[in-house]
Amino acid sequence: MAAEEPLPNPGIEPHTPRPTDVDKKAEKRAERQVATFFGLSMICTILFVVAYFALDIKDDPDTIGGLGASNVALGLSLGFALLLIGIGVIQWARKLMADVEIVEYRHPATSSQEDREATLAALSQGLEESGIGRRPLVRNTLLGSVALLGIPAVVALADLGPVATKSVRKRTLETTFWRSGTRVVNDVTGLPIKADDLEIGQLVNGEPEGLVHVPEHREGVTYLEGAALQIEKTKSAVIAVRMQPDEITFSRRSPENWSVAGILVYSKICTHVGCPISLWEQQTHHLLCPCHQSTFDLADGGRVVFGPAARPLPQLPITVDDEGYLVAQSDFNEPVGPSYWERDSE
């Protein structure tokens, strides 16, 4: 079926050639301008990497006009790197690519084989008219500026955290805020938990003293702030439960001297994917994770009795201090939270 004739000219002015279409010097000048934008983009990308490593963001951060120098420098350098590539591409399209009017005829639905071949030919023609093959300076600077943009992404990966070597895991993932003599406090009120105040069947959500702020800080206790506080809270949360001592099944994993008068303290972090758990069924001594229904028997060392969790809940060794408050004997003797393939401390 023959294509229909285009509509009559609605009044479009005759095509006016651009200076770069008729003047070789103007064309070369435009080419150098585009390459300059791409080159400046590469310089901005390099400045991003330099600023990332050179500007201090820790104890005494560098500032620019009262703002964090690192944020300002990283934002401006990466922003200009992207902006200059955009400007270069726009200038390339406006001054150097083919400047012709194109008429496209509509077709019912599926194009014919001839139309498909014509489209491929048009794409090839467009690639030729863009001049990318004939303008190595523009092509190479564009490729260089875009390629360098991958460097900030790679450099910024360092902000995801340190490389998880054995020593790094030992002092981060596998260590919590609990120390010998640290009191177990209520995670809401911050008040220390007295052994005599817990009733049979009761469960209390707790934290180590120093992670819950109270109006009057106890002398000699370190209280964390900011990011350090939030990091420790994700690892150190516990639950304290009390049951009849004769209902507890002590084992080599859960020695008898880790409990006080039937009181046991376990990590609150599920060993499956790290959900906080406190759904307590006092008759069966089972603790249920609400995320994926992993169930732990707290009377038997936190053993998994149902669900996808692969490890028992870590138990915190506890005792009481001179005032009768629950305190830790030490940190957990195993990592808390989800399992990970590098785990080698068990």
C-alpha cells in the first residue's frame, strides 16, 4: 500500500543552514567546544575523588561557609561532571549533528519487512550523520568523561563499611556493648532490673546500661550518643525472662551459672534475618519471631524448635551485683543476629 502524500506546507520558513554547516572554521570551533565540555567533566570527576579522600569528616570536619566541606565539594564536583556532559551533548546535537527536517509516515500496526529494513537503514544513517565516526576528538572525550563517572561510584562503595576481615568482624559484628558488671536496664525507662522484682513467667525487654538515657546518669557509666548509640542498640538488645529453676534444661551450651534464680537473658535479635523478638508464651517457654515464625525454647538454651532460624538465640551470662541488680558476667560468647558465611567464631 503506497504511503500517503504529506500535508501541504503549513507555513514553515525555508531551512536556514547553521554557521557550522557552511563554515569549516566554525565547525572545528564547535567541535573543540564540545570536547572542552567533556574534558572539564573528566576534571570534575577527578576532583570528586580527590575531595573524597582529602576532606576530613570525622572529629573536626572541614567546613565551607559553615557547611560540611566534604558534602559541598562532592556534590558540586559530581553535579558539574554530569552537567558538563549534558551541555556537551546538547551543543554537539545543536551544532554538529545533521540539521534536516524528517517526515515519518504512520503505519497501521506492524511494520512491513521493507519498513523495518528502512528503519535500520535510517538508524545507520543517523549514526553516520552524528559524525561520531568522523570526529574522534568528540567521541573520545565523550567516552572518557562517561567512563570516568564510574570512579565515584566505586570510591563511594567504601562508605558501605569496612572490609569484613576476621579482625574487623571480631570488633564489630561479633562484639556488643555488654561487659562484665554492666547492668541490665529496662529499654524504656532505663531503670536497672532487680532480680527480686521479676515474677515467674514475666518477660522484660532490656538494654545494657549506657544505651538508655535517664535524667540522672550513674557515675562511672559510659553513655553513648549519636550513630554509635544506634549501632550498639541494634546488637545489644536483650530479653530477660523468669521461670521455675527446675523447668530449665541446663546444657554445656547454657551452663547453670549463667542464670539467677530461674532468670535467663537472651539476645532479642532473631538469628534468621535479625528481627527483634519478644512474643513470649510462658507456659511452653517458647519465644516466637513475628517475621518468619522462628520459635526458640528459652528453657533449653534458646534452641530452635520451629522455623527457618539455623542457630539458637545467644544467651548472655548474668549474675547479680551487691544491690541485687542483674548484671552481665561478660559479653555474649557468640555473635548475635543473623548468620553470615564468614562466621568463624563458633
